[in-house]
Amino acid sequence: MKEAIMSSTTATPKISTRSVNVFYGENQAIKDVSIDVEMDNVTAFIGPSGCGKSTFLRSLNRMNDTIVGARVEGKIELDGKNIYDPSMDVVQLRARVGMVFQKPNPFPKSIYDNVAYGPRIHGLCANKAELDMIVENSLQKAGLWDEVKDRLTNSGTALSGGQQQRLCIARAIAVDPEVILMDEPCSALDPIATAKIEELIHDLRGKYAIIIVTHNMQQAARVSQRTAFFHLGTLVEFGETSEIFTNPREEKTKDYITGRYG
Ligand SMILES: Nc1ncnc2c1ncn2[C@@H]1O[C@H](COP(=O)(O)OP(=O)(O)OP(=O)(O)O)[C@@H](O)[C@H]1O
Ligand SMILES: [Mg+2]
């Protein structure tokens, strides 16, 4: 296991976690997980249902704080700063480490206001022209601009599922985050919408540190450069995606990727 930890850590990580444990009341959902996440790679989290992928993901921007009874132990650093330090501004942290959920969840507001929401509450723009620019840029980066530019005042909830998910990505991008956490962002989408999101992840790679949770092995293989395999709350193996899928070190990883369980 020493070796697994060594290969799962890097010299200049964007996010560094050491000996992380997460509990829901008496139940321990994450056990002693140490992982480094790099800026220029997409990292995939895979593993059977209930193994703790979402729990671990949520601990990276303190979304677990919102769950009664949830407790996080260990060290989680963003750019070398402990995110659980009392001096950490959690609202600011969640702007730096944005999140996209399984089910697209646009606000019941216009397309424009969905994207403008974060920049407005964080005071990121001096005037309407600047805000217009942020909205356009964010929608461009999310690959949605051409589809919505003529109907920015329409409701975000009236878009298709795939468009709604790209709107949520635009909303996350609008506050200029450093990390984007995606928890099964395509599981509610059809194959065409899924392909668009995967293309988008390719385009965003390097601009943001991206972590994606997925149940879809092909997707993990397509979009990520590093893959972490979780099982029963532990990190079984973490390494280059190509290695994990072609030459896993651990028997459990092999069983999972060959579909023997999960
Ligand atoms: N809000 C919660 N309160 C109590 N226990 C929880 C809560 N959320 C998750 N758990 C438990 O923690 C463990 C890990 O759950 P988690 O949702 O992180 O798994 P997951 O790997 O994301 O699963 P899935 O692939 O089904 O989304 C499970 O045993 C689950 O029942
Ligand atoms: Mg989950």
C-alpha cells in the first residue's frame, strides 16, 4: 500500500489529501484516503455504488459541511492551504472548487441569470457590460453559446437535459474556479449529450483541475488521465488511467474493470 500512496501523490498538486476519513455519525464512509490531484490532468473516481466516491468528492469543497452528522478528518489542502482551517471562507472555497451534479440543477431563472448568479454574488464585475462578457465567455467555454445566444432571457429549466448540464458547467465556470468537481455529470443524459460533455471536458482540461466521478468505464478511459479506484471506502489503486485499465496492480481493480462486480 505504501507504493500505492507514493504513486498517488505528486510534487505540485492542486489538491492534496492525506489520511482522510469521513464519517456519517457512527458509520465510516471513507477510510484513510491519500490522493493528489494535478492541475493539468482530468482525474476519474470509479468504484461500485456506495464505495464513497461522492462522499470523498464532497469533502474537497466542504459540501459535506451541509450534511448533518457528517465529519471529515485528515488533511485536505488546496494550493497548500488547509481547507478545513477555521480561517477558510467556505463560500469563497466553493467558488474556487466548483461542483456539477448528477442531475442538472439550473436555477428557475433565465439562462443569463443562471450564469450571472455567481459573478453577481461574488461582486466579480463592475458593470453590465462586464457581466455580459462573463456570461458570454462562460457559455462559450461550456459549448452552449451558439445554442442559446438568441434566447438568453428564456428559463434555464426549459433547456434539454444536456443543455441544462452545460448551463450548470457554464455557471460553475463563471466565477473563474480553479477546480471543477463533477459527480456523474452524464448519467442522466443520452449518448449524444454525453459525447458533448466529454468533448467539453477535453476542452477544459488544463484550464481547471477536473475530477469526474463515473460508473462508465469507457467514459473514465476516454476523458481522464488519472484514475482512482475506490472500494468499501478505501482507495484501492490510483494511477495513470491507461495503466489502471490495461494493467491494474490490484486484483480488486481487475475484477471491477472486467465487470466481475459493481
Ligand atoms: N447523507 C448521508 N448520510 C448518511 N450516510 C450516507 C450519506 N451519504 C452517503 N452515505 C453513506 O456513505 C457511503 C458512501 O456513499 P456515497 O454516496 O459516497 O457512495 P458513492 O460511491 O458515491 O455511490 P454511488 O455510486 O451509488 O453514487 C454509503 O454507505 C452511503 O450509504
Ligand atoms: Mg455517488
